[in-house]
Amino acid sequence: MVVALAGTRTRHAESDAPLGPRLVVRQEDHDFGKMETNNAGQHEFLLTNAGDQPLTLQQGKETCGCCTCVCETKLPDGGRIPPHESAAVTLKWTIKRFTGTYHQTSTILTNDPRRPEVMLAVAGRLVPAVRVVPAQFVFSSPLVGETASGEVRLYGYRAEPLKISGCRLSDPASAPFFETAIAPLPAEEVAQEPDARNGFLLRATLKPGLPLGPFRQDIVLATNVDSAPTVEIPIQGRIASPVSVAGPGWDSGKELLKFPPLAGQTGGQRNLLLLVRGPHCKATTFRLARVVPGCLAVELGQTKASSDGQSTRTPLVIRIPARSPPASHLGPPQGELGQIVIDTTHPQQPQLRLLVSFSVKE
């Protein structure tokens, strides 16, 4: 009898024990399917407190599936859910430019010892209204006087077909050196782009005449899409010289050759190459026209053609001989830079000018 009574009292005590806060979540993942870029969405997750004490919620770690979106988690007022009641945790997201698979999670911390945290997640696929593939034209290094061309594809993803009502170049100064052409894409090519409804092929041609150095232009298209009434497609590149210099210590942007600090007893040497590309490469020769200061020793080597005959290379050796007197040619105010002038027979670049930065210590 004693054992039976003791057991009865134990079961009764267990049934009367407080439950504390108890989290119940019916749904932890939400798939919103397909959504257009430059849009916003939200979803409410219902959390229930099945216990007999208040359930408290705190924001934990958030993750975002892309770097061009803004995400936010909204907890119930006060972050508390009374016993036997439910409340919503809302996940909101705003997508700016990202396309593709989207996945965001938000971790909610609780005071339920059985479940101290819960991870809520939203996932889906983001599609644009308009998309350019690739996103820009890049003409890496066309030679001065040459033409270059490239293509991009413009896709429309809405049920209403994409239309282009205008095309212009953003920079009027360099506009005469570019030519554009637009044509509809055939249906079989559009079908290769997931979710696309129609599309266009845009071709840009760079014409001769731009000066040496970098260039930038933008093609601006007018469309019938409310979220993308204009689409800008950059064109960028660099007009390259048919004659160039390469090698250790050479800075092509500044046309400057740098030596490390030198000791007069040892001197120093740089081995460069004069590179010629294009139809005049084999006929181009070089001649030293000027070397300043006189302590620079400069030698031109034998020109060799590439295996395809489209380029040549000529060794150029610049030395500061051993036992040279102390000197500073690092540029003002530490002495004038050295200078090497080389005449060429190339019709588009008759002369090369190399600056040289060096110093010689005792």
C-alpha cells in the first residue's frame, strides 16, 4: 500500500508541474515561387505558445542570399507571446538587381529550453523584367586605327513583349566613333533563355578615330517596361598602341621605368621588350634618338617575329653601369627623370618616349 500511494503521489506531482513556455511552429520554410526583380515581398510565420508561461522572442542571425537586397525580420509587439496564444513573425525582403535563386534565413531565439532557437526561411526564384547578357561591351585593347565589334542580347520576361522605342549614345563627343544595330532574336534562341518571352540582338561597332588610352560610352535604350523604362549598356575598353613596352619595372600608365635604389659599385639592369602588333610589325625598325643622362647605357637587340607573323618583339636593355657616380633622377624635386627617345618606322607611332626613375648612392 505504501508503494502504491507513493507512486500515485509522484504521478500527480508530475501532472501538476508547470510546462513553462513551449514553442510550436507549423511552418518554418516558405517558397514564394517566382518573383520579378526590383520588387518586394513578405511572409508571415505563425508561432504558437503551447505552454503556461510567456514565450519571449529575440532576433538572432540573419542571412541574405544576395548583396543587392534589403531584408528585415519583424517580431510580435514586445517580443512576447502569452500562454496558449499565437503571433506572427514577418520576413520582408526588397530585391534591387539580383536574379536567380533566392534564399534568406532568420534565426529567432526563444526562452523555451526545449527549443532555444528556430530558423525561418524564405526561398524562391527571382526573374528580371529586362536583362542584358552579357551586361556590357568590353573592347579590351583594339589597336589605334582598327575597328572592333561585339554583341549583347536583351531579353524580356513579361507576358507583354519587350519593345525598344529608342536608342542613343550617352556621350555625344565620342558618339561618331560608334555604330549600333538592333534585330529581334529568333524564337529558338529566346527559348534557350529560361523564362524569357522575347529578345533582341544588339551589336556595337567601334570605328577608327579614338585616341590612345581608355574610353567609355553608354548605349541607352528606351523600352515599354515600367520598371525599366531605360536600359543602359556600358561600352568600355582601351585603344592600344601598335608599339608598346613590357617588362619588369615598367609602368605603362605613366610610361615610366623604375629602378630600385642602386649602389654605385654594383649598378643595375632592366630587360624590356618593344612589342609591335598589326600589319606593319615586320616592317617596323627602331633607332635610339636620345638618352639622358649619359650614365644610362641603352642597347637594342635583334627583332624576332611571332610564329603567326602577327607581332614582333625587340629586346631593349637599360643599364646603369657599375661604379657610376652618385645621382638622383627620381623626378622633381629629387632630380629630373631620365629619358630615352626611340624613333620608329611605324606609320602610326613614329616615336617612343620612355621616362626612367633611378638613383645611385655612393
